[in-house]
Amino acid sequence: MKVSKRPFGKVDGEPVYEYTLENTKGMQLSAMNYGAAVTSILMPDKFGKSKNIVLGFDSVDKYVEHRPFYGATIGRVAGRIEGGKFKLKDKTVQVMVNEGENHHHGGNPAFESRFWTVETKAAADGDEGTLTFTYVSPDGENGYPGNLTVQVVYTLTEQNEWKIHYTATTDETTLFNPTNHVYFNLTGDHTKGVLEHELQLNSDRYAPLREDSIPTGELADVTDTDFDFRRSKLLKTGVDSDHPQLQLNRGYDHPFVLNHSLNQHQTDGQISDPVSGRRVWFTTDREAVVVYLNNWADGAYDIDSQPVLAYSGVALETQTLPDAINHKNFGNSILNPGETFQSETVYHFDLI
């Protein structure tokens, strides 16, 4: 395993670095200390040709300018919180409102726009390398109570796995529900989009959304709908669908409840591209995954000198269900003093 580091630009005069782990199978994982964001994953296709299979830029500037969340660590809380308001220990907490009338992805700026400290570890004869990112979110940041210490460890293995391990502690009761917002495009060419990718999920329920993308609180059966991915189907299914939920956001931007009891092959889901032969399996201890296809990009900026298009990547954001604090049936996102939050998601890369 190899590890390297290179300058990646500056933010407000402070240097940003990109760190790269490389295994002996030709796979590379790169991430920067700004936002603890994954900037690139190089993987060979079935012909042995390596390409970057995630959306990203070649310097930090566009991450700052456009805030697309590409590869970023999201927190304190992923997704939306209705009205930015919730109760903790019988007290009403008001956090930043930064999307319409709601709170989104921890506020602005949040984890994706902060500098993280980095430690690297990769032995030449070892079977894995790690990048360890640490950030202390101060009490009151974007309205959240408590000083929160967060550590995110990215591990690349010789088995072509990318492991994400989260650890967090707080000195006051707060919320914590992180995710990683990487967008996969297994063609290695963002202009080709991901609508011909196939998705399979071990999920028999999804969370319908209101017009402002806040969950309604219902968990709906996927049977006989275009949300049923228990058998693999094309991502374009949702874009072509006349289902009211899919017309709401021009396709998928929905939480799926993962049924770990259906996890017969020790995976929770997968995406694949039949042309390149690349496939990504994932496993997680989280209750849900949000599937989003970059539905609204539509030329907002360039990637590799080409305008980015809608449906250019697919995000598989593992997490507790969004707005869980306001829905009793959505799981727990509360972190108390004396507790240690721990969670792991693993993406496995191989060829069909």
C-alpha cells in the first residue's frame, strides 16, 4: 500500500492537500482535508483501463464556489430537519434554516466546508492504508448544542474495499447523523450519466417526501412501484416514471429503509455498469440509504472542461432516516454525553 500527498489549492489563504492511498490492484482513493471529502477513486474497468468513478474537481476552488457536496462528509445531521426545529430533553432547539424554511445538511457552512486534521498510515507491505480525519464542532455551531468531536477514518484495502468508520463524542446532548455524499459514475465519464446503471437494494420500504423534500413520516411499501429495487433495475426507471413521488424531484431523491434480514449475500445493495463491467456493493450498519442522482445539476458548472448534466452520478448516502428527531418511527439520531457514536459503511469494488 502506498500513500502520497499533493497541494490541492487554498481556501482563505490556508493550504488544502489531497491525500492518495493506492493498493497493488491498481485502485486509488484520494481525499482532501477540506470537508474530509473524497475527490477521486480510480478503478480499472473490465478491459484494464483505469478511470475516476466518482464526481469531483481537480482543485478545491470549485468545491468552495459551488458547494456540490461531492465526496464530502456531511454533518452534524445529513438531510433535512423540518423548520430547523426539534426537542432535546424537553427543550426546543432551533438550528440554522438554510434551505427554504428548513435545515439542510448541517447548515451552511457545515462539515463539508471545514478544515479537518489528517493522519495517514500505509505500510508498504500492509494490506490496507488509512486516512484519519478529525474535526471539533464547537458548541452552538449552526445552532447545535455541545462540543462534538468527530473522527472519520477512510480505509482502502487490498481487497478493493473502501471503509468509512465514524466515531463521535459530545459534552452535551445533541444530534448526530452523518453520511458521505460521494457520487458514483462507473462509466468514468460524467457526460454519459448513470441512467443505464443498474441498482439493487435490500429494501421493501421507502420514505415518501413532501414538496419541500421533508419526509411525510410514512414508510411506504415498494411492492408494485418504481421504488422496488429488490431485483436490479435501471436507474432511468425513476426518471421515466409517472409516479407522483418521482415527478416531484425529477427522479430518485428518497430514503430507502434497509432490510438487513434480506442480506443473504452480506451486502445491502449494489450498483453496476454493464458497459465498463464495474460494480460497487455496499454494507452498512445504518438503517437507511438515500439514493440521489444529481437530478438538478443541468450545466451549473464544468467537470473536466465539460458541463455537468443532470443524472451525472448516483449518491448512496447511508444514514439514519432523515428528520428522525421529528418522527418517532424513524430511528435515533440523539447523542448523549458519555456515549460514543460509532458506525461503519463499506463499499466493495469489483467487476461483473
